Amino acid sequence: MNDYEHIKKQDPEIFASLEGEEHREAEGLELIPSENYVSMAVREANGSCLTNKYSEGYPGKRYYGGQTYTDMVETLAIERAKKLFNCGYANVQTLGGANANIAMYFALLQPGDTVLGMDLSHGGHLTHGHPVTYLTKIFNFVRYKMKDPNTGEIDYDEMLRVAKESKPKIVLAGFSAYPRELNYAKFVEIAREVGAYAVMDIAHIAGLIAGKAVKSPFDFGFDVMTSTTHKTLRGPRGGLILTRDNEEIAKKIDKMVFPGLQGGPHMNNIAAKAVAFDEALQPAFQTYAVQILKNAKAMEKIFLDNGVRLLTSGTSNHLLLADVFGSLGITGQEAETLLDQAGITLNKNSIADDTRKPMDPSGIRFGTPAITTRKFTEKESAQVAQLMVDVMKNKSDEKKLAAIREEIRTLCKKFPIPESFV
Ligand code: DSN
């Protein structure tokens, strides 16, 4: 835990919030599947002197002087990312996953071009073409869905039909609430058939790919992958764009990130990405990635044994989506609040074809990246899943809920957040 000695002296209000958050993270369980705990090394890099430096441009081609160390840092980050994802090109400057997707669209498309992406209500992401985003004023988004929410299989026939009809320039795979592996070969086949780029937003599963716990879309011929660095990959908040082997595409992406859309890169953040990539290159990270999947399976079993409907009937990755309204008569919002009080943080989530509103949907989404960082195995993951079900089934039993809160605290003490992974 950081002691924030300078902030403590200088800014007691911010210090109080930082201290509060340190305790919240230490004393509760993080089950939001897009969150994780980074090492102290990543935090040091993120809070380093590099925040002082302007470095517009790329290594060896900068607009300002004084770039000896920034060039070293960014080159290391790029080389490590390429090694981690076995690809030819990496841009490490995008500030987040949305920015990475925006840069990728602007690099590969002209205004008015079409993107075929996964429907948000079936697991896709806002930046994959939801009408609330400004992107939909510039590009035309068409969608594909699951054929059956109980199996999770994508309707590839319908996808091909829509692709032939709408002639997308990008066939986009990727999701933020989908618990299964996609059929990458099918995506590439459809993209090639209509002359589109095959792109995957791997933000959620980047760490699983890096840790070789799941397949890499690049091995199936995807052209580009966009990502965040802070989810399963366990780095600082940030974005990443990877190009498999096409230098022309990589050049377009670099040019669009800077100067097309961004100014000076956040070099402190890039240093933190480099540190996290090095951690992910270590053999221990592969064990971590595999354990994430095992822990999710252990949670799956408890929910199914308790008669809770899981979307796609379970999981093949790090996350689960439970229809708690349909199964337990508790709304997603109620479940999120109750579980938070018990020391378990997760998020309410719409389920496919949800009849309830997004702010109080039928489902909850949860996952295992952060608890696995805490070294939970299947045993503790199953224990937590059972406690979650108990909370939701006993929502009016104050005594029982207090006992569960205590059990969570004890688990957190037994499994402190690690400071280092090497
Ligand atoms: N907010 C992220 C998530 O939770 O999946 C996606 O952007």
C-alpha cells in the first residue's frame, strides 16, 4: 500500500480519498471483470518523472528535444508488446480502449463507411457502434448478434448475409460482456469474402491471449487488434493498437494516433505499460491467465448448482453474466448494491434482449481477473460464488448479511493484494 506522504502533507482532502480507496480495495473483493490490481512497479512508473515530459512524435522522430529516455521507454514498450502478441507493429500511445478504437476507425475508414460489429445488448461495446456515441454520426454501424443466448453461438449465417448486403470495410470482433470464445476463422472468412479488414477489440481478454490461456485472433489472420492495458493484462489504464504484419496499416494507425487525434503521449503511462508487458512476458503470467479461467469455471458451477441462469449457460473466459432477476427475483441494481455492502464489487448488466432498463437491468456481470491476482484458487472462487448467491437469496436477513461481510473481510486479510508478481 502506498503511504502518499507528500499528498498527506499537502492536500488532506485528496489524501483522505486515496486512503479510503486503498482500504476499499484491500478490504473488499473486486469482481468487475474489467478491473485488476497492478504491481507497485507499474504504479511507480505511472507516477514517475516522465509525467513532466512532452514527446510528440515517435521514437527517433520527436518534435521537442530531451528525448533520450522517453525514446528508450517507448521503444521498450513497443518491442515488448510485439513480443507479447507475436505481431509486427504496436502503437502504445492511445490513452484508453475507446481512443484506440476511434484511432483505428479513423485510420482504416472514410466518413460514411460501414463497420459490422457486435450488438451492445448481446455483449458488444459502446464504441462498436452504439447510437449514443458520436462515432455513429460519422460511420455507419451494422450489427450481428448471438443466435441463441443460451449457447452464445454467434449467428454467423446472418452475419454473412448482413456483410454481403452492407459491404462493411471493417468486420469487428470483440466484446465487453460476452463469456465465450469467438469463432475467429469465421470472422476472417466473412471479412475476406466482402473485402473488409478483420479487426478484434481484445480489451477484455488481452491478458488471456498474452498468457496463452486462449487463442490469439492473429493466428487466424486478423489484421488489427485494439486493446486496453488495464484489464486481464494487468497494466496501467491505457490503450494499445497492434497490427499483425501490414506496414501500410501500421503507418496509417501511427499517423492517426499522432498527429491525427492525440497530442503529447503520456510517457509515464507508456513506461507503466512497458513494465506491465514485461511482467506479462514472464512464465508466471501464463499460470495466472490459466487460473483466471479455472476460477471462472468454479464460480460457474456454484451459480448453476443454485439454479441461477447464466447467459450462454456458463463461461469459457474470465467473465460471467447472470440473469438474477429471472432466477432470483432481484434486479441487477439491487444485487449490485447489496453485494457492495457485503464487500463484493461487481456491476449490474443488461442481458440479451433484456426487458428491463440499463440502469436497473436483469443481470449482473462479474469475473475473476482481480481475485486471481490475489491468488484465489478454485476453492476460494467457489466460496465467493456461494456467498454471492447467499447474499442475493437472503436480502432481508441483516444478521446473515453481516456474517457474510465478515467472511469476506477474513478472506481479504488472508489474501492481501500482492505488491509484486516477479
Ligand atoms: N468499461 C469497460 C468494461 O467494464 O468492460 C469497457 O469499456
